[in-house]
Amino acid sequence: MRKKNTYSDEYISAFIDGELESEERARLLFDEEKDESLAQRINETRMLKEKVQLTYADIGGRRVENKPFSCAAFVSRHRALAASFVLLSMAAMMFVYDVSDDDNLIIARQLINSTEPLPVSSIDDAVGDNQHVVINVSQYDPKSFSETIDAIEALLDSRKKSSFELEVVANAQGVKVLDAETSRHADQLSLLASRFDNFEVVACAKSLAELAAAGDPIQLMRSIMITPSAAEQVARRTAAGWLYLKI
């Protein structure tokens, strides 16, 4: 696995130009959120590219119209192309995972697929004395999720003087809770992550790609981290001894 700030300038340039595969892009986005120096390199490279483009436009007497990229608009106009690309990318990712499967990843997939969601009222009892917990959010009900937010906040508050760590990994329909445009709970989770240093929120890139291909893209807040797949993130945590729960 590539270390956080060992990306070459050419690799970062390809990322900015949209030339990386979806798995590579997701990994870099994940590392960018955790590494300030990497985020700064990406930002500086992006600014340099923009300055070069503006310089050439001025020389040629052309006006550069700098429009922000809209994932939703692109998918709407090119839905068939986007879907094909996503499916090919997912197939490539699945092939890589199948080739490199280890016991931890297999166990993580089984946990995600077979574990029954816990009632919100049972979260505290399920955590017990465990100091490292990963909670998988695989579904989203806007009417009841406020109770989940309250339970997570209470969990963090009651253990803030210990070495407790909590991570929420959203996948499948659960990533909709992180949509900055449609979910009133996205901002609440982001605020919790900024308030508690021992709390992280992670989105599954595979699930995001599937929703985008279906014409339902998610607009993530910048504070949300991204992992290539929920299974990979859960495998990483459970291999380190974290307790897995599903809600």
C-alpha cells in the first residue's frame, strides 16, 4: 500500500487531470484528508496548473471560462458513459480484491453481509468496555437517524476521558446520510468529527460510484474521509482488534 506523502508529482498531476482509476483516486482522497502536507501539495499543483492555463489563454487572446465541475450535471448528461465507466472500474476493483483476498478481508465481507443491524438503544451495551469501535451504517432513515446521532454523541461524551476511538463507515444506502445537499444529518456528523478527535466518518467509494451510476450522486462534505470499499476499511480495523457493529 502506498504511504501517504510518497506520491510523485506526476501522480498528483494525473489525479488533478482526472486520469486516475477510481480506486487510485479514492486512495489519494483518503490520504489527503489525513495528511496536511499532501493536501498542500495537491492544492499547490492545482493552482500552478490553473495559472499555466490562464497564461496560455492570455497569449492566445482567448477567454477562459472557469466553470466548476458538477458531478450531478455530468452524470445527467452522460449517464450511459458514466455507468459504463463505473461498472468497468468496479469490475477492476473486484478483480484486484479477489486476487489479493486475505482472511481479514473475507471476514470483513462476511461481517458486513451477515450481521444484523443493532437497535440504537443497544449501542452502548454492545460497545461495553471496548476502546476501539467501528460502526457500519448501511441504511439511512431520515426520520429516525437523529436518535442514532444522539446515541453516538452520548457514547463519545461518556468515554471522552479514556482512550476510546470510534469510527463510522457508511456504505450502500447508508452513504446518503453524508449527502451535504439532501441530508440534515451530514452537518451534524461533521460537527461531531470536529468536536471529538477520537471520532471519524468514512464513506465507501464503491457505494458512492454505484449511486452516481444510478443517477443519484452524493455531494460529500470535505470533512468526510473516503475509503475504496467498506470491506477494506472494516478489515483494516478488525485486524487491529476493533469491535465491529452495524446499525
